[in-house]
Amino acid sequence: MDVMKLANSIPMWIACAIPVAVVVFQSVFFGLKAHRAKDKLGISDQQEKAAIKSAAITAIGPSIVILASMLSLLVTVGGPIGWMRLSLIGAVMYESTAAGIGTSSVGVTLGVDPMTAQAFTQGVWTMVVGSLVWVLFGTFSADKMAKVQDKVTKGNRNLMITIAGAAVIGVFAAMTANNFIQLAKTAEGANLTLNKYSLSAVLGGVLMWASTLLGRKFNWDWMKDWSLTISILGAVVLCALV
């Protein structure tokens, strides 16, 4: 049996389209709820349009990265699963790692060995069950986060902003550090070397700094919206050319 034919079959597309349709419905539903609530919050039509425009432009860069990352999943687990997983989670690093762990449990190295039916099943189940914890945690803890926030910050809103900002910086710093310097084994021994991951991290940071600086200096409001997309795509293109 050709496993990849099964992975890309019509029943798989239909099954994967159902959760994606739920996500689309939720997006539209919450978007309409937010639109109807703007008057109660004193948000003008101009502010709403500016927020929508800024969010849409900011999403372009990460979306293109996700689209490019989907290519790796298309080859390993098929189009339907790759489309569904990146539509729901959007973290290709997790998806690839989880699928690899699942297939390796039955002796198949993802992207290297021929895919078997058992390995495909193990990989998909690992991807799904591994992310299920996030959904359950969010479901049962969302209404309690306000109490936790008040207890930690004791009503100090600025402290919460500082904690949240530090957490985001820490997460991205850790993700960057993991791929920034790798241990290369040579005939002379093991040496720390820089690679294209390192170059993309540096270029992305430089482009973001330059975009922010130019936006402030010339008062370019559009640059604030496009800075993330410019830094991501610019780093990708430059690394590809090196």
C-alpha cells in the first residue's frame, strides 16, 4: 500500500477540512463580536480600520514562513495533515519534531526512511495528542488567569506588562540560541561554528532595527506595520543568496 496516496486521499482532505472550517468559523465569529463591541469600548471606525490593517500586514511575514514550512510537511506526512496542523497550531518546529518522534517509535526516521502505514499513524497521533494538552490547559485555566495575574502583580499593571514582555523576549531568545551556534564535528575535533541559522538571526535583527529606526526618523507609520515582514523575508532571501 502506498502510504502517501492514503495521506493525500480525498477522505483525508475531507477529515482535515472539518477542524480547519471550525477555526475559520471561530475567526469570523470573534471578529464580528469585536466589531459589535467597539462602540461600547469607545473605539472609532478609523481606529478599528487601522487595527485591522496593522494586524493583516503584520501577519504577512509569519504566514509566508508557515506556507514555506508546509512544504516539508507535504513531503513527510502529506498535504491534508500539513494543512490542518499548520492551520490549527502554526508551529512547524513542533509539528516536525512531534511527527519525527512518532515515526521513530516504530523505527522510521522522518524524511529519510520510506514512510509506512504504522509510522504515519504514529506520527499523526503524536502531533495531535501532544498539542491536546495546550487546548485542555487553555480551556480550564482561561477564566482563572485574571485571578493569577492579580495575585502575582497585586494590581500593578506595569509589572504585568514587564513580566509579559520579558517572557516573550526570553522565549524568542531561547529559540534563537538553540540554532545560533552548532557543534560541528571535524577531523580535528568538535568546534562551535556559525551557520545559516545564525546568519538569519543576525540579519533579521539588523533589518528589524533598521526598519524601526527609519520609521521613527522619517515618521513612516507604514514601516511600523511592515517591519516584521521586511525582517523575516529579508533575512530569508539574503540567506538563500549566500
